[in-house]
Amino acid sequence: MLKKGHQQWLRRDGQANGVAARSRTIARQKMGCVFMKSLPVHQMSLSEGLRRTPEFEKKGLAQFSVNVGVKCGHGCTYCSSGSLLRCHPAFKAAGESPFRHGYCIVDPDIPDKVARDAARRRSRGMVQLCTTVDAWCPGAQQYDLGRRCLEAILREPGWTVRILTKNAAVVRDFDLLEQHRDRVLLALSLTAPMGNEELARVIEPHVSPISERMAAMRQAHKLGLRVYGMLCPLLPGVAAGAEEIEELVAFVKDCGESAAPVVDSQPFEAAVARYLDQNNRGVALKDIKAGPTIEGQTATLTASLHHATMGGPAVTWTFRFEQDADGTWKAVSHK
Ligand code: SF4
């Protein structure tokens, strides 16, 4: 029986709006909880779609995060999210312990909230998808949350996305990643070398096998997607030996490391156009040669420019930008 005040966290209908049929495998449905194969999936409602993530910002990884729920269906035995989120009322509402595994709590409507926040926020940047749950875990797949959140973010200019998942189901969304290849970074977290795949299955019961994660990484690289390596956690007995780590690092390097941050160039191209127009320069942007590189509220971009109407020989300029309080980038000088 739900207590008053907890009911808001638990939806009763068990239905997802606009969910692609391909990802629906609901076997059984009860009040506020559906079962995906043998995995109970509870529904809840988060208030925010996009939120600031100071921890990831401090590490230079992302300024914002999207989480699709509070309990990941992958059920990794080492997962620390249960401890981090243990006081969240959704656990009590679902009648589950945050420390137990084998179930999932997601917000089927999170893509709508992400879309709302992505459009509303003036200050934009890199979004980590996700930090405390996996947007492609079995319960999230049921509502196509990974893809729908990605679409919601990428629909708005100025946002870039860093995907981190342990589920090879993300390959079904590579078509979307290909359309935005300059705005998305992808990693399938690797936690063991191939030789320890069976061992990894014990501690990560609902995660894609290592071989499938590696195959997804290779496929992403082949398609020209931007791939980065995430070797975490490297547990004793599973992947803590020097040889095991070297094997994983070599694999990631083969997939093509991508150290450069991904930045959407569109707002900067628009700022250059405004700058050239306001200063009657008579030239137009031809190609971007380097950047944009963002440092706090300033940025630089090097581009070749040619005559605005006749084309012809190009010159190379480096522009400097400043960000307004409303998040708009403005070109302020060039050399
Ligand atoms: S994939 Fe990540 S968030 Fe999900 S259970 Fe495993 S460690 Fe936790």
C-alpha cells in the first residue's frame, strides 16, 4: 500500500507515450510496475530533465547530466548508485531497497522533461548521458529512453552529448549518432578483457557481454563515430593486472581515441556571420580549420574566409568569442 505523498513517484498506468514499438517487450503489467522478461520495472517521475553536474564539470567531462531514473536495471554488484540515491522517495514508493538488485526504476516521461530543459537553458554545453543509471539498461530500453533523450538534447543547438553505457543495444541508435557525429561522444564501458568475460557476467548480470560491447565499439569506429574509452571499474581478479589493462587500452586505441572535446560549431558560425556583417568586412566563412575551443565564457575558432560574393583566395583568421549572460556566443575580435 502506498503512503500519501509517495504516490507522485509511482505512475499507475504503466504506459509510455510515443515509445517506439520496437523496444516494447512488456510481458506483464501491474499497478505502477511492469515486468520486462523477469525484471520488474517501476515507474516514477523526476522533476528535472537536465541538471548541472559539478562533479563531472570538475573533471572536465561534462557540465550537465541526464539520468533516466534512480535504479539501473543492469544490476552490477559493485554499483554505488544505490548508496548515492538511497534517500530518494521513489525506493520507498516502489517498496524496494536501494541496495537490492534485479529491478529498475525509470521515468518514462524523462525525454519530455529533457526537451523542455534543453530548450529553456541559455547556458549550454556537454551533457553526460547518464551518471547514476544507464539509459540503455533493460528497463530504460522498454521506453526507448536513451534514444528519446538523445533526440531531445540534439534537437537544440549548442548541446553536445557524452554517452556512457554498458549495453550494446545502443547500436540500434547509431543512425541518430551518425546524423550528429560532431556532437556526440560514445563509450561502452569495458570492465574486463575477453578472457574474463564469464567472470564479468557474474558481477554484471544484465549487462551486454564484453564481446558485444567491443563489437559495438568497433562498429561505432567503423561508422566514423567519436569513440572514447572508459575502463571502469577495474576490479581485482577481473581486470586489475597490468596485462589485462594493457589489453583493454590497446583495444580502445584501436577503436580510435578521441581526446578532443566535441563542440557544436553552429552557434559560432552564426556569431562569425554577425560579426562580419556588423563590421562590413565583405568576406564570408569558408571552412573551419580549428575549434571552436571553449574556455569558460570565452572561445576561439580558426577559419578560412573568402570574398563574400566572388569567392576566390582564402585568408585565415582566428576569432575570439565571449558568451553573453543569456548563453549566446558573440565574436568580439579577430586576428
Ligand atoms: S551500468 Fe552503471 S549504473 Fe547501471 S548498475 Fe551497472 S554500475 Fe550501476
